[in-house]
Amino acid sequence: MTIELHLAAALAAALCARLDLPPGGEDAVAAALAPAVAELDGADRRYRAAVRATLPAAKAEEMLRLMAAFRVNVHEVREHVRREIDAIYRRFGKTYGDFDPLDTYVPSAGGVSHADGIRAADAADRGRRDVQRLRGEVNAVLLALLTHGEVEALTVAKQERRTAFERIIETHVGSHASEVQERRRAVTELAALADGWY
């Protein structure tokens, strides 16, 4: 399964759980979200283009290299945590499903012992700490590389990407939530989940 399909599946699992949609519809929701993931990729490409337009060529290439390495490292952390949690659930004949193990949302652990539920939560916490450490290392390098003005300009570009993520997700998931507050919460949380993949 490609990273894009994994992200669509993770967004679908999160949406179905957060909105308490009927079980068994995750595949259909994931298929419906595939165009959203393509649009998220487009928003990220625009962000990378902003990096190239804002920075001198050598700095831009170094930043993009660091970003790409960070994403690969986060993907490896995510997959390691997924395997660890899946192994715990399999012992009970259960599956963790397509939930992003680095998301702060934890699905119901029905049928899994309390101790193993805690083990799964600990694995996710360790993964999130690993990602925070990786992010801190990259940010330290970038702060040494970039000027204050460049950091400010790229912060604006990154905020624009996050706003685009929210707009894209609202377009694609809004019909699943009829209540405005529920929809807004789901959009915000799913945009944060998607942001963690980029």
C-alpha cells in the first residue's frame, strides 16, 4: 500500500471513529478521501515551491533535503509503532485497523487486556516522542541555516498549507457531519493528522 493510500485509510478510520459512523464503512470513506489526499499533496507541493521561491537555491535545496529525510524518518517511526501495536492486538484476535498510531486519538481497545492497552498507548507515546525529537533536530539545523526573515516567510507559507489542508478536508468530509461544531472539530483534528504525514 502506498503512503497516499495509507493516509487516506488513516483519515477514514479517524473520521469514522470521531463521528461514530456505522462500522464497516471505512473502505468506502477511504476511497472517497483519495481525491482529498491528492489535493493535500498539491498543497504540499505549493509549500515546497514557496520554499524554493523564498530561499536562495542552496538553502532551499538543503531545507527540502532535510524535510524529505524527516518525512522518511517519521514514516519509519510510524510503521515501527504500527507493527508493535498490531502485534499486541493480534494476540487477542483483534486488529488496530488503519488508525495512525502517531495520532493522539486512541480507538477503543475493546477485547484487549488493560495491561496490553497500556502497552499500545506507551508504544504510541514513544513514537510521538521520537517524532518530536526528530523535529527538534531538523528545526535546530534550519534555525542555524535561515535568517529571521526567511523563517517568518516560511512560517506564513506553512500556515497557508495548514489552512489549505483544513479547507480540503472540510470539502471532502463535511457531508459526514451534519452538526457544525462536530464538523469543525473533525476537520481540525483530521488536518492535524494529515499535517503529521507531511
